[in-house]
Amino acid sequence: MRMLAMLRAPVRGRLPALHVIAAAALVSQAAIVAAPPGPTAADAQPAAAGAVQGRLDIRRQARAVPRRPTVSDPGAPAPRDLPDLRRGVVYLESAPSRAFEDRAPGRAAIDQRNETFVPHVLAVTVGTVVDFPNSDTTYHNVFSLSRAKRFDLGRYASGKSKSVRMDRAGVVRVFCDIHSHMSAFILVFNHPFFDVTDADGRFRIDGIPAGTYTVMAWYDGETRASRAVTVPAGGEVEFELTVP
Amino acid sequence: MRVLALVVALGVASPLAAQGPPTEPVTFGEGRLVIGGEATATIGPDDPGFFNYSDYAFNALRNLRVHVTTEVRAARHLQFLSEFRLDRSGNVEPFALYARIRPFPDRRFDIQVGRIPPTFGAFARQGYGSGNMLVGTPLAYQYLLSIRPDALPARVDDLLRMRGRGWLSNFPLGNTAPAPGLPMVQSYRLDTGLQVHGVAGMVEWTGAVTSGSLSNPRVTDDNGSRQLAGRVVVRPHASVAFGFSGARGGFLRRELQASLAAGADVADGVQTGVAVDVEYSVGRFLARGEVMRSAWSLPAVPTLRLSDPLTATAAIVEGRYRLWPGVHVAGRVERLDFSTVSSPTRTAEWEAPVDRVELGTGWSVVRNVQVKVSWQRNLRSGGRVRHDTIVAGQLVYWF
């Protein structure tokens, strides 16, 4: 049975500082992950599992971080690309216990290209190994001081790549030690019920067991909207979330 | 359906955090105005040997400095850059203020006019706080020598009497009042003039015409002389860069002429500097080395009888290793050496040679807040205080 409900979430403002997500153990890959995906939520759930889909309406798009102005350089720096700031992440705040089981590590990548991390936002499950290839001709030095994962890959040149395993759920803010305007987000989940929106804000999360959930919308460093939805067995819920 | 109670914080930024101090440059007008800043608090003990004084009033290891940098993108071809600094003096001063013209927007060729970035040497671009792997500033860019722009020794003995007293020197010709001398290269003040800069493949070049000299950058001209400076940086690989610098300009003030005998011309007071530097980095390791030589030629004061210019040679080697994310250790070894002069009674270096070793560590509390601590040992073969050991700390915040 298929149930389609078009819902529009009210503007709720920014949510409290630390949200919690119920940790689940299944592994899937976000749509933007380049490496071969592991088992998805749909694989692990009964056939009657449902889905949520819809659109994230981002009212005020974030601006790219500018270069730190400096007066000590004798000339302007080389041009760079700007990050794609149109994408957010939609995820379930809590997940069924089965989602915590049978976690299998996956692989993802964030490229360093024209002094920009590509993609700007990556969502993965715990255990995923993230590669950081350097596609520029200059050095980069990827690092993070986030509680979810602290690492420093050091300086490495064009054509080289280093990787980090994301072994704890949370938000990992990634920077370059040499180019302070370079930054990216990695959202590490303990369950597979999340999706990175496309450039139009569209998302879809499959394989959700029937039940009532809170769907959260994350954008530019914060969870900014949420909505309670009831997913019917084998059904689909469609709605729009507005990020003020 | 049972929902497992195991919960994990996602750790998203809080609205409260968003209202705190900025962590990134602030922009206005669709990015046409970009504002960045840095605050540096440096705490150290007394420095009785004045090893870290950048002038008489300020110990560089006891300072609170705030600077705000702005970049105005007026047009595709034109930017205005400025940096205003506030330090212990309580005065807000324009450290840099210049226009950057890019005649061909698609080519890396710039013309800069005003109070412009340093052309000579490598360290001057590393900065005081966040760019410096340690707390102290290298001797060549900070340590005050006895030589002054407004006073001259009448005899070699006058020069030798001031060995190790650059923090407050005095000479009988010109301004006889005690005052701070000059460093080899002044990194706390920028020069004023015109600069051209270009990048072609692995080669970056810079040339400048300014009103001051390496030791004594000026906003307004005080001697009718112009300094010519140039620098070439070659990067054959991302891991290594070689720099070559040169500069030549008058450093004595015009007012000094009245104190000189006939035949001695203040225009002969010229500082000439050359430097070679190298930077190498791989993985978590970064090393820099720089050797520079500066020569000050003096007017022909009959009683001084100097056949050669006074020269100073500086050698700096520094390195940093990142132990863990956000934690580094660093060290710097340096030496300042000087040419010898002879008086009827003695022969010695005209300034007292100085050696310094500095070891330190830094911890980034968050990306843009860093705490640094360093231990510094200074040795000088002259002056009232011959050696000094200093432990200093520094807190740096930038956005």
C-alpha cells in the first residue's frame, strides 16, 4: 500500500545545540560517495519498509568562506573554485534497533581541487574510510580538531592521497592547514537513514521500518529544522522542510 | 517498534556558538568587503638584556596586539588592502595601506602602491602571531643594533662603546640623545612605495621602489633616497621553495648633514642587503632556513676612518613538527655576526655577536585559537647583560 502525503514543515527556527540520534549499526553510503556502496538500509529491512522523500527548501544559502585577507603577500593569490553550498543532509533522529547491526565499512572520498574540498558535505556511516586525494599542484594539509575525529594528514603533493577512518558518530569539520578558506563537513552516522540533498534540495531515505520518526534537516553546520513523520509499512511519505 | 536507547551526539554547532567571536573572515556587500583580524597576547618575564625589544618602549615578549585587516574589492582590476594595529602603545596605527591593481585580470601580475608588503626576506611574511611557529621574532628582523638613522659615531671607539646597547644607543654626531637603534630588517613597520609582482610557472618575482630602507622603512621620505628591492622565489616542487632577495637604499636622515664635516655626505649612508632562504616541508615536518647579509656604508667622517662598510650577517634555521592534531613542537637556532673595526686601542666586531636558541610548543585549542609556550636562550659577547634565559607564552586568536 502506498501512501503519499505532501507535508510542509513549519518554520521552527534553529534547534538546540546537541541533538541526539539513535545509533544504528547498518551501513549505507550517501549518494555522493564515490566508492562501491555497502549494504543499504533497504537490503537489511523487511520488504514492507517505507521511505521518506521530499525537498529541503533552503531560504538563505550560506556564503563561501573568503580567503583570510592578508597584507603580507606581494600579489593576489591564484583564483580558486567556490564550494557547492546548496546541499544539506536529512536524517532520522532515531532508528530501529535492527539498524545498529551488521555494520560493514565503506569508502568515500573528498577531493582537494582548486583550493576547494569537493564535495563540501559528505555523510557516511561509522567505519567508513574517507580518502583525501590532492588534485592541486600545491601542497594541502587536511586536518580536523573535531571531537568526533581528530586527525592531521600532514602535507602531501599532487597525485597523492591519504585516508581517515571515521570511527565515531558526529560532525567532523575538515580544514586545510595551509589554506584557511578550505573547509568541509563530514557527518558520521551510526545508522543508514540519511541522505545528502541534491543541488535542488531533493532527498530520499529508503528502507525505513514502519513507525513514527523525527526527520532532521542539517545545513551549514547546524540542525535547523525537524518534522515528525509516520512512515506506513511499505508506504512513502513526501514532504518539504524549510530551512530559514 | 522498539527504538534502541543508545544515543550518540551528532555535535552540531549551537546557536550560542554562532553568536560568539567570528571564526572566519567577515564579509559585507556581497563579498566586496572582507574583514579579518588577529589578537595576540604575549607574556614573558623581564628581559634585562633587551634581547627581544623591538624599540625602547616595547618588549616583543610582553605585548598585546590586535590587528584588523580589510580587503575592499572595488573592481575586477582594483583592490584596497589595509591593516590597522593596536598594541601596548595604545595607538591605532596603519601598518599597511595600499591599492592593488591587476591590469590583466586573468594573469598573475599585480601593481601595489602605498604602504606595501615587504619585498626582502622570507620571515617578514610569516607574521607575528599565527604565522610564527614560536613566540619570539628572529634576531635579524627584531634585534636592535647600535646603528641609528639620525646619529653617527665620530670615532671607532664611539662605535665599540655601544656594542650590545642597540636598545638605547647614542653617538656624538647628529642627534646626541639616547634612542633605540635599528634592526637589520624592520618587520614591525612597512615601507611606502610602489611594488610589482608576478608569477610565471614555478617562478614568483617581486620588485619595489620605496622611500625607506630595510632597517628603517618610512611613510615619508627623509633623505631624498629611494630603496630598490627585489625578490625571486623558485618552487621546483610543492615541497621546496628557494628565495633570493636584494635591497639597496639610503638610511640616514637629511638633518644629519648639518653635523657632518665638509666632504661627508649623508647620501653616502646606504644600506645594502642580500638574502637567500629555503623552505622545505613534507608530511608533518616544516623547515626554513635563511641567511642574510647587510652592509651599511657611512659618510666619510674624517675621524672615523672606516675603509669598509659595517656589515652584519644573520643565519636562521627553524623547524616545526606536528606531533598530534593541533599540537606542534618547534625550534629555531640563529646567529647574528658582525664585521670587525679597529681603533687605536682595540679591534673587535662593531656590534656584539648574538646567538639565540628557542624551543617551543603550540596547541590549537580550536582551529583559530592557539596557545604557544617557548624557552629562549640568548648569548651575547658584549654589553651589560651577556646572557639571558626567557620562558614566554602567547595566546593567538584569529578570524
